[in-house]
Amino acid sequence: MDKYYIQRLRRFALTIGLILLTYSIASVELNTQKEISPLGLPLNIKNPNLIGIALVLASLYASFRYLYYAVLIGPAPHTTRNRLRKAILPDGTKFEDKLSDANYYLDFRLKLHAAIYKSFPRIGNYEAELVNFSTSPAKDPVVEMKVPKVVGLFCIFEDIDHYSPILVNVMALSIFAVKNIK
């Protein structure tokens, strides 16, 4: 799934969640005599209570699609960072223990360094650094990184931002349920 498509899913999920949240908090009601004209066609709304149900369905649809494509299938930022700590590159390449091939080791180390540079935010002069990458037979590779606290804090903000479409929709659905279930 390309990044552009995931951004579109994110915008759609956030928009629907915010509309439902506003609809629920503001207790929006439509006049039964309301006429709207999409595309120049006059339409009368006879059951305005069903607009809330339509927003709930759209919110569920958007949330599940975003959850599936951006979190479960796509590379979530925290997943990418955790996999780097286990010597797995963002493209899924794992380190294979080829002790006799020094070029493979150096190439993988350079790719790991570049992936760390891309996967962690940089704030001023603060950035995550690859401190040590070592391997030994019969053991998993060891990746040691130096992550300044300010970078770690911005990683948390990035994770919250990544999950915000789901969080907003869960809040909106909860408020809608509390206000409308009697």
C-alpha cells in the first residue's frame, strides 16, 4: 500500500471522526422540513435521526480501513523502530549471519544506520545514533542505539499522531453511544 493512499485514508478517518464528534457533542438536530440541494436536486430529509447512524457507520468503516492498512499491514512508526532494534530493516530484510563476508556486514550496517536516520525524528542537534551493531554465532544480532530523551518524546508524539484517526473515531463513537443509547 503506497504512502499516498494511507494519507488519504488517514484524512478520511479523521474527517469522519471529527464530524461525528461535533455532531455528538453539539447535539446537532435537523429540522424535519429541511431541504438540501446536492448537485441541484432538491431533497427533503424526512428521517433526520438516521444521519447520526450514517455517520456512525462511516466512522466504523473509516476506522477499520485505517487500522487494517496503516497499522496492521503498513509500517507503523513504532513497529519500524522496534524492528530496527532487532536488526530488521524497514523493507523486512533481516541480518543473516555470514561471518565470512565482511562486505555484507558493512553494507547491512550502513543500511541500518540510514534506516535509523529515517525512522527517528531529528530535533535540532538531537538525533538517534547507531552505537554498536554486533553479531555472534547462535545469537541474535545486537543493535545498540543512543536515543536522546527529546527524540524519544517526539517519537511518542509521532505514534499518537499515527493513531489519531482511530483515537478520534473511538472517542466520537463513545460519545455518540453515551448520548443516544437510553
